[in-house]
Amino acid sequence: MISEKIENILNEQINKEFYSAYLYLAISGYFDEMGLKGFSHWTRVQAKEEMDHGMILFDYIIERQGKVNLKQIEMPDTDFGTPLDVFKKIYAHEKYVTDSINCVANMTDEECDLATRHFINWYISEQVEEEANVDDIIKKLEMFGEEKSILYHLDKELKERSYKPHTYNS
């Protein structure tokens, strides 16, 4: 059985993961409007992964005999700017999610909930990967600037990303 505190913080995290998916979909649409189909594809794949993250939390709460409490998802800001601006905003958002996951981990320690701590460690590792992937794109955009030929090649590279459903494996 899951404690009320852990149940509440995991429900908050579900909302943050679903918001992340919503944000990535908004960014995907923005990139589509710019004609950057690869950038759009990359963020659409990211949206699917964020939905997976939310659903893994959803299922975990149920598995621990908790109650899922879905909350309203905020509308994301749609003032995005250049591709570099967008990825800097994405990076800031991923750092926010990392901080949130770390708070969940701290709460599991406070509540002596080792099962949830073990579970949340997967998210901690996932966030390291998320931040590194975004940082890599930022570095490429910073290195080459907004030159059209570079954006074209990076767009082609980002279009190669494939979606692999995320699952939690203890």
C-alpha cells in the first residue's frame, strides 16, 4: 500500500509528464509550421515518451493500491522563437522535471518507501538521458548557428529518431 504523501506526489508527477507531452506536441506543431519536419518529428517522438512516463506512474499507483487523481493540464506557452531558443526552453523544462523527480525521490526516503524509491530511480536515469540528448542538440545549434544548410542537415538527422515505447522494468 502506498502512503498518501507518495500517492499525492506521484499524481503531481503524472500531471507534469502529461504537460510535458502537451508541450512537446505544441513545439512539434511549431516546427511543422516552420517547415522543419525533422525537428517536428523529434519533438513528436518526445511527446510519446512523455505520455509513456505518465502512464508508467499511473500504472504504478494502481499497482500499489493507490488512487490516480488526474488534474487539469495547463496550456503551454507558444512563444518559441528560433530552433536554438526552443531547445534552450526544452532544456530548462527537462531540468524542471529532473528537479521534480528528485523531490519524489526525497519524499520516498522521508516516507521509508523503498519500493517507490527503487521505482523512481528509473526516472532519475531517464532524466539524465533526456537532458544529455537536448544538450547535444543545443551544442550543435550553437556551434553552427542558424545557417540554413546546417539546419537542413540537423533536420534530416532529427527525422531519423525512432519511437520505442518506454516501459518500467524493475
